[in-house]
Amino acid sequence: MILKIKDLREDNDLTQSQIAEIIMCDQSLYSKYERGEREIPLRLLITLSDFYNVSLDYIVGRTKKKEINI
């Protein structure tokens, strides 16, 4: 699965260390999430979805629309 987490991070001018702090993990682990070397837990995807204000479907590549449909 190709995640959009790197694109979102870069679009918001944030470092891996800053995001790792938000989701409470080491920068090296977060880097593995971005590269697809480790599967990111759903609870962390939800945290990132809330942080970036985008849908989970966008983060996991199921849609190109960032907006959250309520």
C-alpha cells in the first residue's frame, strides 16, 4: 500500500522528527512507515488523518480527494 504520509508531511514543511513526536514514536520508525518498510498501525493513521485534516481514504490512496465527507 502506498501511503500519502510523506507527501502530506512535505506539503506542510514538517520533518520526520516533528511527525514522530506527534504520533509518539522514534524518527527512525516513522521513516520506515514512510518508506513502507513497516506497516503503520491504524490508530496512528487516524491520528495523522486528524492532524492533517484529511480522510483516511486519502492517506491510504483510495481517493485523490483530501476533504473529509461528513
